[in-house]
Amino acid sequence: MATNNTLANLRDRVNRLIELQGEDSPCAAFIFTNEDVFTWSEDGGDQLPVDREVAFEVLNSIEDDYDYLYTEIFDCIDRELRERGLVDS
């Protein structure tokens, strides 16, 4: 899978996919941005944003350290196809 280090990189990748597959092509996406990387205040009431550099490191580590998530997603796709009788068990 390609790393999308910025929203601009993601936009470029999406634009290439649209060129190749058409804008009506089905898709699923899980997008996390720096707004999703935060800590909580000590009382648990407020979300505290982290530095943008920390957000980059955290989000990039997801692809580097948690690549099994891609395997899980492809397993889900396979299961869905099997349930529809499109793949032999």
C-alpha cells in the first residue's frame, strides 16, 4: 500500500485512481489525519492536539508497524466474496 504522508499526497493518489478506474468506481477508505491524533486532559474532558510532527510519526508508524491491518481488511473482502458464492471455500 502507498503511504499518504499528507492530504495533498492522498488527493494525488485518489485522482490517479479516478483516472484509472473512473469516478464511479466503488471504494472503501479509512482516513486518519492529525486531528485524530490527540491526548486527553488529566480530567478526561478535553482533547489535546499533539504537535504536527508527532502526528506524522504516529500516523506513519501505523503503516510501518501495523501492516497486519491490511491483511485483516483483505480477509474481510475474501469472506464477503465467499458469502456471496464468488470464491470457493
